[in-house]
Amino acid sequence: MKLELKNINKSFGENHVLKGISLEATSGKALGVLGRNGAGKTTAIRIVMGVFPQDEGEIFIDGKPIDRKHINFGYLPEERGLYPKKIILDQLVYFAMLKGMNKTDAVKSVKHWLDRLNMSEYSNKKLETLSKGNQQKIQLIVTLVSDPDIIILDEPFSGLDPVNAKLLEDIVKEELAKNKLVFFSSHQMNYIEEFCENIAILNKGNIVLNGNIHEIKRNYDRSKLIIAAQNLENIKNNIDEESFIEKDNLIVQLKSEADKNKFLNQIVSKNLDVDEIKVFEPSLKDIFVEYTEESI
């Protein structure tokens, strides 16, 4: 499945929220949609789901105008939307049936996901009795219970401890392996880098960067190296290039990218003990700040 947004515009009164954005996502891959608060991420997501219409532009599935009657969406919103005083099992079955499942299949799917997320023991409890992290897991079950074609995860790791975050990581990877189409929105950049091959950064309603994460990083200057070693001071004192120590690494600035082999020969010829040498690449956080900091 290939989802395409083409020249999407949306305004609320005088507030022009989306300004002709275009992007695409494909099954089996996660698209990371990033942006500061108010950049237009949630508006774009809700337009895709048909919560409200775009003012201009078109949305296509496999080259044809989207027909939401034949697409099953699973949406995990940043804001929780469940019933705190209702029994967990009852409301999960209710939400599954709202997605078109019969009661027998709904109960079967709910019990599967409760077990998969280690939540079976809470099935007959009220939601309000659960911790913040466990409430997030119940919200995730609502997202996945109907086996959706398109999964939209907005800050899915909110409130999760490291063990439960790892469980969610495994589930997202399983869904991608099933060839699901996944939208991923989070301010936790490490998770975006973990799951997403492609990203789209929104800033003030415009897409300011869009493409493959690795290709984006490779387009940055590659004349800076990172060295890991036991005795960084010794290496620093025995090389000709400008360098400095930062966070237990030696950062070396070459005159040009073409000098990498010359530098490696220098390391070998001087018999310097090095554990690792790699080209410095900016983190996704660095890239995000670069493209959005003017809006701070």
C-alpha cells in the first residue's frame, strides 16, 4: 500500500495550519512525522483519517483517491480517550466492535492483545486504577485490536518504563513485518531513528525536510571523524589534525573528506591504539533543531 498526500492545505479561520504539504508512506516502512508543537502534525494525521477535510489537495491510496470505507485505521492519540471508570475488557470489546468486528472476534482479539502486552490480570479492573504506563498499553490495544491497515502512533512511548518501551518496540517491528503502513510521531528522536527509514519535518505548516534518514545524514559534511580509544590524549598528541575530546571520544576535523585515507594511514604508521573510527553524523535531534529552531 502506498499513501500519498499532495498539496494539502488546511486553515482554521485565519490560522493557515498546513501550507501545501506533500508526502508519501509505504507499507512495511514507518514514516516519522516530526515538528514542534503547533507545526501541523496532528492536523495532517486527522485529515488522513478523515476526521475533517482538507481545504485543498488530494490524498491517494495506490494512486487512487482514498476510500476510507475500505481502510482500517488504528490511531493512538497523544491525549488518552478511554473511559476511566469502565471495566477494561468491556470497553476494549466495545471499541473493537465499533471498528466492525463481531463480538466473538472482538473478545478473541482483545484477549490476545491483553496477553501480548502482559495486561490480562487487569482485564476486569477499571482503567482509572492503572498506572500511567499501563493505561498507555490499554490505549495501544485499542489501536491494534482490529488489525488495522494503517497505524498512526502519536507519542506512543509516553509514560512507558524501559521494559514496556522495549515491548512496544517489538510490537511495532512485528506490525511492520506484517507489511502495515505506520505513521510515527514523537519528540523522542531515538525512537524515530529506531523505527523510521523516512522522515518529514514540519515547521509552521510547511515540510522543511523530507526523505530517507540515512541519505539526509550522508549529505552533511563528512570531514569530521569520531575516535574511540583507551588513551585519547595520546592519540590527540600524536596526530597532525585539529582535534578535541568530547564525551569520551576524540573528535578530529580533517581539512577535507578526501583526507580520510591519509589520516587512517597516519594512525597505522604511528601504531596508535584505536578501538573505533567513524565519520561523524549529526543526530536526528541535531537535524530537527537545525530545521525548526527559528520557530522557537
